[in-house]
Amino acid sequence: MSLRPESFQRIPVRTVRTAWAACPKGTPAMLVRDRLDVLFEDEEFAALYPSDGRPGFSPGQLALVSVLQFAENLSDRAAADAVRTRIDVKYALGLELEDPGFDYSVLSEFRARLAEGDAADRLQRLAEAGLLKAGGRQRTDATHVLAAVRTLSRLELVGESLRAALEELAEADGDWLLTLIEPEWDKRYGRKVEIGKVPGGKAGVTALAETFGRDGQKVLAAAWAPDAPPRLRVLPQVEILRRVWVHHYYWDPRGHLRWRDGHALPPASLRFDSPYDTDAHYCVKRDTVWSGYRAHFTETCTAGLPEVVVHVATTIAPVQDGELTQKIHDDLAEGGLAPAEHVVDAAYISPAQIERARRVHGITLLGPVVPDHSHQAKAGSGFDKSAFTINWERRQATCRQGAVSREWGPLRISGHDYIQVKFGKSTCLACPVRPQCIASATRPRALSLLPTRELHEIQTSNRLDQYTKDWQRRYAIRAGIEATLSQNVRNCGLRRARYRGLARTHVQHDLTALACNLTQIADWIAEPTAVHRRATRFHALCTAATCPQKITNGVAVLGLGPVR
């Protein structure tokens, strides 16, 4: 299928007349079309199509249909029906009223091209229309996204992985697989593996898991045998089976295949939870447990302009929010959309990220820095880290009693660099206010500082600022991104992945963000309508009760009937 660029700048006269007659106030699709004209040009997608082949449907129109589809949370079939039957959609697309549209399968093919070319995120029209500018304020938050696969226990995972591999081998070379099949395999793997309570408790689970393990190892050993067809080893489900066996089994000293204990598994970022989506990973965040992805949305919040999503990032679930801060800033700067102030929650911020954002991009990163977790700071009555004066030139710290530290050296904690400062033991033991400084009866006081003076000062100043009313007023705007995520979860189905794989799920999130922008811009363009709320009978009665002069001859003027 090739690309034959077309222009839809001019909307047919009959479509215009019919659409505005049917919808005098306009719909979001119509309002955005009038304000932004053609959102997507065919030439923008030229790299996704070959130069030869039969002409396909306009990719610019398919992109707009996809955005409208996600704005109303429609299926592919319903979106294709909307193109055929809805006047406002024909108006937005610039189609004749008689246009028959396209088959719904075209949308799936188009998304596959977007996933391969990473071409879903389009914001040029917003900038050209003056609705989006660099600078200003932006805010970011993330939400969890459930994978589009069945939730499996570890036992079901290994059984289903083996079943999927056997199905693929049966299709690729049934004669080769026939020699390996055992009589019990049809009962174990002939249908979807679903396992409830296993008799025998933990021992029964281990026995069944090792039965699956021996069967799977038999298939893997045969596939890697010298006389096996080499093409069988590179089948996707066979490779997935090999990886699952590495994650969940090990060889004991006697050469027996054993089921791993749950505490001996690889990290969640390395292992996956379904043979049908190897990008779906297990994660726990506070009280939320899920298998899938995380979606990070960044939107503008500049006064006088509509709030629009300018950056979307999709990661596997175990990737922490703070690992995305640098990428978000780099991507925004590359697109010419870097903010002057970026408001985030504590998961995205650290002194090092504050320093880099300011130095590299001139961005003020605003958010709560992790507070001092020492028992002195928590108690509020002892000498926490802020009670010490740090002299970076002399590499010394001085306490409130005037004692000077004796040691200054590097320290590494959980992969991060710090500076450890220690005071003299004899000085600390003789200190009259020692109980307020350290709980230990024998050890001297020690401090852990960030590795540079700049980072230490950023940490100290931010910890003090975030308790002021001015800082809290500036930070209050961050709550708006939670409303945006909630809107996308409820209206666009953001919380559940429609597709399998990280690339296609990211396309879903890009289209969801564009759909959100379409709705936000349409609301911003449309004239606000006054909301008239009819007073309830009880409210009217209360109003009458507080205004006795409005009650005449026992009858309420408010139309409530006789007052008894």
C-alpha cells in the first residue's frame, strides 16, 4: 500500500450546510476543525508508506479518525461506522455526505504503522494556532496501565508458556513435534491452562511446577539438538519458553531441574508475566498491584491558554517516575516546548534533577524534595542535619556546641554517592546535649551529605521553602494533572491497554493524549453556557422560612402550596 497525498482543506458546501443545520452550536470535532483547520497532512506520514503499490486511505484522515475514536472511547468498528454515518465527523474530515468511508480493519493497520514509525505525537497545529507556546508552566504525573492479557499465577505462566510454544511448534513442524508428545500432554496443554487450588499445598504446587519444568525442558533440549531444524529455535514462543524457564527454574547440584522459590526470582523489570505480552511486568506502588505499564502525561497550565498534553511517555511498570524526569525535559527541549517551570510530585524530583533542569534547559523544577528521615528531624526536638554548619572549603562540619568534625570521606549507599562526616568520639561522649543529637550510647554523631556543595544547598533550601505558604500556593497547580489523568481514565479507557506490547500501547497513549487535547480545546473555544439549577422544594422552603415577609396568608409565594 502506497501513499497518494490528498488535500482536504476545503469542506464540501453541502457538508458544511448540513452539519451546521443539524448542530447549530457545533460539536468538538467541528469546533476544532474550524479553529485548527486540517490537523494532520498526508505528507507528515510519508515515511510510513512505500513509494509504490496501490493507493491507501488518507493517513492524515486516519490519524484524525483515530483521535476522534479515542475521544469517545470507540471500538474500531464503531469509529468506522461514525465516519460513514455522522455528519460532524464528515465535516471534520472534509468529506462529502455520500462518502462511504473505509473498512474498520484499516485503523488497526494504521496503528501498526504508527508503532513502527513512532509518529503518533503531533502538536504542530496547536503551536501554529497560538494555542501552545514554549515557556510557561507545565505539570507531570503518571498512572498505572493494566496489560491487555489475562493475569496469571507463576504456575499458570509456565504452563501457558509451554502450551503456546507447543501450539507454535505444531503449526511450524507437526511431524517433528509428534515424536516428543507424551500421553498426558493433551490433558495438560490441550486447552488454556487455568489452575485453581492445588491439592497438597506448597509441596503440591512445587510438584506440579516441576512436572511442567520437565516437559518444557524436554521440548527445549529437542529444539537445540544437533539434528533439529534450526528454524524451530528462533520461533517467538520457543524463545519465550526458554526465557521463562531461565526465570523460574534452576539446576540443583545433582542436575535436577528445580522450581525457584519466590524470593529467588529475577527482578520484576527482567521477567514478564504473560507469554503473549513480554513487555507486561509486575509492579507494586503503595496499595496498587498490577501487571502492565506506566503512562506519564505532561500538560501545560499557563494562564490564558488551553491546557493541552505536550508529552507522553510509556514505560514498563517497574520503571520509577524519577527515571523519566530527564527524558521529559530533553524531549520537550528538542521539540521547542520546554517550560519555564515544571511542577511535579516527589517521585520525579531530587536535588540532582533540580540542578540539571536548571543548568541544561533553564527549567525551574518545582516539587517536594524528600524530607530528612532521621529520628532527630522526625522528633522535631533534636539536632537534625540542618543544625550543622558545613564548611565545604575546609571539608568540615560544625555542630551547635562548636565541635568540629574529624573525618570527611566518600560513602556509597544503594548505588548513590554521598559524603560521610564524622565527629570525634571523645568530643561527642562528653557533650552535655548528646541525648538531643544521637541515640547511641557509644557511637559519635555522623552525617551523610550529598556529594557536592550545590546539591547540598539545593536540598537544604528546598526543604525549608516547601513549608512556606508561597511555595504551597505555587505547587497547588500540580493537582490539575490528576484531573486530566482521571478524565482520560474515565472517558478514553487509559487505565487498560487496548493492545499488546510497549510500542502499540504507547501509540494508544499518544492518541489518548491527542483526544484529550481535542476535547480541552473544543471546551476552550466554545462559549460557556450558563448552568441553571432548579431549586429543590426543600431549599425553596428553607428560603421562605428565613424570609417571613414572603409568606402571605399561609401560602408560600415560592409555589410550595399551603404552609402548615
